[in-house]
Amino acid sequence: MPLTSSQTRYLRSLAHDLSPVVLLGNKGATEAVVKELNQALDIHELVKLKLSGGDKEERQAQIDVLIDGTGAEKIHQIGHVVVLFRRNADEPKIALPR
């Protein structure tokens, strides 16, 4: 179920004070990073990531790999920092507005 614009705004406001939980290195989005991100999303639901260097297309390719591997939704991106969200079906921690 896609998020509404008000839910996205709410999640962006929550993510503002977060520190990056996952940092991508020179190898970019590897299977190990996707596995670590899956665990972080299970625990936190809302995760901020810092992408490795590169141009805009390379960063977008990294984001696409991470989203495809985790099933998360991109909430926000500024430069090398991206925020992803995936609801924990068993124990939701973030109450989204309707």
C-alpha cells in the first residue's frame, strides 16, 4: 500500500533528527548491505542511509538496488543521504496518520 503525501511528510519530519544507520562504502550496495538494511528496517522501520560517492546516476542505482532488495519505500533524498521506510508487519513502531 503506497504512502499518502501526509504520511510521507510525517515520516520526513521524524527522519530529520535521525543519524545515518547504514553507511555504504566504495563497493556500493552489496548483498551484505542489503541484509544489514533489512535488519535495520525490521528494528527501526525508518532508516537514514549515507550513500557512497559517485554521480547522481550511480547513487540512484544504489538506491534502486536497496529498495528492490528490501521492499522499502524511499521517503526523502538530499545529496548522499536517503531515508527509507518499511512497516514492520508483526510489531509496527510508527503510527502513521491517516
